[in-house]
Amino acid sequence: MFFPGRGDNYEKYLEALQQWHEAGWRVTAGDWRGQADSGRLGNDPVTGHISDFSVWVEDLTQFWKEWKASTPGPHILAGHSMGGHIILRAAVEVRVDPDALVLCAPMLGFVGNIPVTIGQASAKLMCLIGDPARPAWKWSEKPGEVPASRQYLLTHDDDRYADELWWREQRPELVMGPGSWGWVERAYASMRRILGGSKLEHTVLPVLILATSNDKLVAISAIDRAAKRLPNAELIRFGKEARHEILREEDSIRDRAMQAVFNFLDRIAKQQ
């Protein structure tokens, strides 16, 4: 079961989903409430807002129960960025019981390495002095138009980036812009839930993590620390050759990442 990141839609990952299917896996993917074709939870058609990340954790919990009961094992949860954050939180809080996790560039900290407590306090202040559902950052000079520099944050691969833009053109309801200040504040709060205490140390299921030090969105340092705390985690680390969307990178990078996932999934399948 695969879930994309903030502002994403599962169509962006059809290439990876197809490859997993061809390898013999039964594949399911979904979009988070308030994203893609699920409408928006804020005050405008593009800003991503959420009252609390627990809404997504609860959605995943209910979907997981139904999906697991109707599909053969082993059962794997996979997610990119915010999707990786949410499935990891659900696992450490024992709301789901997968046989393994695959996390691609999981959102466990933001670039800039601002301490989570300070980041949350700053975002909370911004929520208090204005509408929490207002955008937390500027998206484009023209409302609804994708910024020209956006690809620089995501992937080196022009064709795969163009594929995302094609989906947005064909299905405008998928278009999503910045997150709200409420989303930012609740993201920090959710990070504190995952990273606080000894939840990670008690999460013993196998975890494969793909991450890059060249990420301009999520902090590799936070991912490194989490990987060391998880008892059964394997971290595949990329450098300047990869941007945030590792599964949508140029072939040489993407092939290495997908092979790591295939090897991991094969090991899990053989253990069942």
C-alpha cells in the first residue's frame, strides 16, 4: 500500500506502482484526505490545510484494517515524504501492523534544521496572528501557476517532471499549492510525537529508508537520527545526484533506488 507526499497525487507514481505489480505484488495506492481529487480542507482551492495529522492517521488506520483483511500477505506500507511521515507515525503508535515499511525521503524534519520545538512555536504564533488556513509560503506570482523553480526541488528528470504537469493539466482538480500555517504547526507537532520518547526504539519491524543529502525540502539529519534509533532500519543514502523525489529521478538514480526496494521486498517475502 503506497501513499504520496504533501501536495502529491498517486498518479505521479504509476511507474513505480506498475513495476511493483510486475514483480508480483498486489498494489494499492491512495491520496490523503484534502489532497488530489479529495477537495480541500482550507479556504481556497489550492492551499493544503489540516486540523491535525491525527485525521490522516485515523484514515490510514481504518483503511489499513479493511485492506489487510482483503489481501494476502506479506503486507507492506510505503510512503513518500509526508506519506512516509504518516505511515511511520501510525506504525510507531501501533495503529497499523505491517510486515515492513518503505520510506522515501520521509518528512521527519524540515531543511534548515530549526529545532522542532522552536519551529512549532513560531508556526503557532503565525496561526494566532492570522487565519491558520492561509498559505504559509508564496507559491507563484500568478495564482494557480506552478513556479518555474519547482523542478529544482524535486527531480533532475525533465520527462518525469513533465509527466506531473501533464496530470495537472488533464485533471486540474489535482493541483495543489502551498501548505497552510496550520499545516506547518501540526506537522511540527506530529514530528514531536514520532521523535519523542522511545517510540522509534520500540518499533522493531523492518524499515527501508531512501534519502538524499541534496534534499531541499526535508532534513537528511533528522532522517539519519531516526534511522539510527530504529532497531531494524536500512538507510540507502544518495547525494547531489538525487533530489527529493528519488523514485522519480533520472534512470541511473531511480534504478538504484528501485533495486534496493525490490531486494528489501524479496527478503520480506522470503521470511513469510
